[in-house]
Amino acid sequence: MDFFNVIKRMDSISIQPFLFIIIFFSFQPSISLEICSTLCGSQTIRFPFRLIDQPQYCGYQDFELSCQVQETTQDVTILTFPYAGNFSVFHIDYAQQVVQLSYSEGCLPGILLQGLNLSGSPFMSVNTQSYTFYNCSTMVQYPGVTKIPCLSGFNFYVVAILTDGYTPSTSVCLEIAKVMVPMSTDWWEDGMTLGWNQPDCRWCESHQGTCLFENVGAGLQVRCGSAIKHDIAFLLHGYSFNIFSLRASIKC
């Protein structure tokens, strides 16, 4: 048996385990994205989130959303916190595991002054900054001073200023409190960005995979469905290319 035939025989034998792995994973039972992925308005809802009326295997109870039907505008996705109330969902970034929200009941700064309570939920502030809130008898015109319309009245103005920034005169403004604010470009207009760490699907998302329960109802362990097949196919392609190159060099 010449050297080329030896290589050919090794090729056919060694490639068989790879083919078996691909077939094995291709026919493994999985929860299909077509079953669970859905829309509310323009917002895609998928694992780890699920809508209230979706099956348990589509997502976690702590990531449950409701879809509020609107007659004249797009339907609105609602995320409800046990102690903080209802928030409208503007965007879910599944790769970064952050969600952009708006306080549905208005005046998020008022909630922040009372103390934003995210207990009982998997969400947390992604990036916070300390602001000092003031009650002022006249409007303070100074760079970095943010007026809070929903807390202001006819003859007084509530403003927020970065704690390590400008300090207004005490003859005009009285300090209310220092507050850690979850940063967003429009937090004073009820916008807020939160994130979650568990379940952690970031690797799966970065590999264009389908993040799913490892076992439904058995904790925060997840698996990555289609990314495995994608990576194996990629490796197999590289393996086949190397064998082809080796054959070509032998013939030459």
C-alpha cells in the first residue's frame, strides 16, 4: 500500500467520528427558536425572557414580560419589578445582557429618590453615578444642572447635579438627597438601563448560538444549542481542507 493510499485510508477512518458527532448533535432534542421567539410590537422576545402566556420552557419566570396591546400605536412590552412597578421595554441587547427601560407610571427620579428597589429580580444597575438633588426657589442656569420637571412645581424647581460637580448657593437651593442613578441618556425623563449576569448566555450569543435551559426548571444552568454544530462544521471544514492540501502536495 503506497503512502497516498495510507493517507486516503486515514482520511476516511478519522473523519467518521466527526460525521457521527455532527449527526448526533443535529438530532438532539432542543427547544426551537421558532417555537419560543416572538414579537411584542417591534421588540423580539426570546430566552431568557418569555411572555406571560408562553410555555415554561421558553424562559425564566423572573424574566417574564407582558405585551400591552395598543389600538393606535405599536404594542408595548412591559417588565414588572416586585417593588419598583412597571417599566416599558425599549430594547433588549441579548449579547451584552442589558435592557433599556422607561418607567411606565412616570417620574423615575421620584422612584430613585425613594430608593430604587430591584429586590426579587435578577436585574441590576449597569453603571451608576452619584447625583445630588436640590429644591431651588429659582431655576439654576449652569452647565450640568438637570431640571426634573415631574418633581418641580409652580414656584420651585427640583434639579439634579453630579455630586462632585457644581454646588449651588444655599440661599437659592436646599439639598434634598444624594442618589445613585442608573445611567441612561435620558434618565431624568424616565429612561433607565439595567443588566443581568445570570443566566449567562454571552458566549452563546457571541457564537451565534441558541441559548436554552440545560434542564427546564433546574436552576440557571444553560446550554448553547446551534453554536456547537456551527463550530464542529467549521473545524471539519478546516480538517477536510488540510487533508486536501496534503493530497495535492503528495501528487506534486
